[in-house]
Amino acid sequence: MIISARILAVLDLLERIQKSPIPMDLTIGDYMRNRRYIGSKDRTDIVERVYTLVRYHARIHWALGEAGVENPTARLKLLAYLILVEGKADPSIYFDGTKYAPSPLTEDELAVLSQLPKNFDSAPEDVRFECPPHYSLSLHRYFGQFFDEEMEALSHGATLDLRVNHIAGERQKIKESLQKDKVETEITPYSPWGLRAKGKAFLGDTKAFRSGQIEIQDEGSQLIALACDARPGMQVLDYCAGGGGKTLALASAMQVKGRIVAMDLEESRLIKAKTRFKRAKVSDIIETRPLSDEKNRKWLRRQKQSFDVVLVDVPCSGTGTWRRNPDTRWKNYGPSLEDIIPVQADILERVAGVVKPGGRLVYATCSLLPEENEDQIEKFLQTHPEYELATLETVWPEGCNAPSEGKYMRLTPKRHSTDGFFAAILLRKNDGVV
């Protein structure tokens, strides 16, 4: 494809994303599936340009606002991006109206472009660091004096992390297998199961991926599973199992010995997860129980003090995943923060009684907001004296370095090169307090 044709595809996608009620990655996936004629290099260029543009959402809107535009079209946003981000002095050369190019610029568009600021230097701090107004107070509270550098790290693309399935082989051997298939990796600094790909990696062509030796999983997500310290023979409940990524990590850590109950509100996600469990050869110890079935909710209420470990990776704002999902900074595809906070508290209440004395309850989110993290734990402990908040270093699995100090695991792209994650390890006391 010539560059003007790529620009036309970017414009088409931007217009679709603006109108679509579904996340950007799904819109892009649907678009590309229906255009098999677009080659791999062209696809990569188009998608990377769309993602980069969305990462500059606030700055581009600010720049166009300075030029007098309140509700910019996708065309104007793309033009401003080409000028201010890619440094294209005259983007009109790509808008020539030929068969595979966008239509020529109008006089009004040219007038707007002539009024754009030269750069983003004079934009407000929250604009320069792509901080949504409705999260500004929380993120300033969380990051404090490190706000600028932490938000800057959240504005870049994410790494490609892999988790080794220990049932299938040792990490070093699988690393070597990937290298033979031209995928270079490095050992992750915190997870004993992790590998981080260097550069672009085409995993579908590798023996390790095809045989279930590896799973794609951010190191931060792996560390949530590691915080559970699940061991062979344990009884484990993964209450918000979703697609089963952490369930798989738990099963691998348990060496496929013991029992894991995976629960989720959406039965369809658990059905898909079963395929992953079989592929990883850990399905024998995993039973799925969809919470959409009243029988399973009743079953849970009967499981008093039955589990050694309970993991609740609760639904959240997803602010920690902005590197991967930049559109979610500005467009909410699910419940609001105000609606989701009581859901998180309710989930904690539902599982509080099923942990054995001496067992652990691990609360986790992929959020950076204190309201969903520390505040939730503090409220829970006020009404549950049978639990105590553990210091990470004292309960972290032997032989592994805790990724952060104190009583909470707080991960950020700046400090850990992971997505933003939070976890708290709550221990049920053995002293008879109920």
C-alpha cells in the first residue's frame, strides 16, 4: 500500500472507533478480518499509527481547541497528529483525493491547521500526561511528586510478557526453544515464571506456544498469582477467574496437584477458559462454576472455611492497563467507578467466610486508584477482625523477591515495567476470632 492508502485506512478506523460502542482493539480486529488483502507490514503500520494517535488524545484535542475547534472530526485529529506528532509539515500531500487516498483538504481545515500551536509544551499538566479529568485527583493522590514520570510511562506501549508453564518444562529450556524459533526473550526481574520478548515476536510460529509451554501474561498479572503462594495439594478458589489466565498460573504452581475452583459471572468466559486449561494440561484439577447459575452461588455459601487460598481479582476501572488499552482513558465500556466500588466490596464480603483459619485471601485489581485498592482493604478490615493485612516480605513465596515494600503490592510501568496492578494479602487468623 502507498502511504496515502494507509492514511485512508487510519482515517476509516478512527471514524469507526469514534462511533463504536465496543473497545478499540475489537473494532480494529473486526476491521482487519474483513480486509484480508491488507498485507502484514501495512497492517502493522496502520494499527501502530491508530494506537499512537489515541495515546495523544488529550494533547491533540487541546491543540485543536487552541485553534478554535471544540468538537474535532476524525480528519482534523489525524491531520493534527501528522503535523504535531509525526512532524509532517504538509500532510495535504496524503489527502489528494485519488482512488486510495482521503479527499483533499477544505479551506476550513487548512485554516484550522494554520492556527495549531507548534508543540504541546504550553498545555496544562494533565493534558501533557494524558490524565482524564475524572481521575486526576486520585492519580495525583497516588503518584504524588512522581506524577509526571509515572503518567509518562503509562503513555507508551506495553511489553510482551510470557509465563512459562512449569508442567511443560523449565524456563531456561523454553527460553532456548523460543530462541531457536527466532523469538528472543529475557528473564523477568520478579516472576520466577516469566520471560519478556525483545522486539516483535511472532509466537504463533513457535513450538513453545503451539504446545502450551507458554502463555501470554503480563509479569504483573503473574505476580498476583504468585502472591497466592498456591502449593501442591491445596484447595484454591479463583472467584473472578475471567478467561482463566491466573487460574492457569495457579495450577502450574500447584504442579497439577490439589483442586482449583474457577468462578466467574460470565459462563462464556469459563467455557473458553476450559480450552486453555486442556491445552496447558492442567484441566484435571480445575472445576468451573459460573456464578450466573444460582446453584453455584448456593454452593459457595456452604463452603465455610474450606479453602486454603482465595483469589479475588475484582472488576475494576482498568486504569493500570492504559498502556494496552489507551482508548479506555476516555471512553468507559462498563460500569462507572461509582458503580463498581460497591461491587468490589460485595465480592470481598461473599468470599470472606470461605477461607480456612491460617489461609489467605488475596485481593487484586489492575487499577491505580486508591478508592479501588487501599481504601477497599481498610474498609474491609474495619468489619472483619478475623483478618489481618500481611507485610509482603513476610509471606512472599520463598526464593522470590517481593516487588514492593510494605503491606501492599503496588506495581506501575515506571517502577516495574509491568501494567499497573495492586494486591493485598489478607491472612485469616488462627486465634478463634470470628
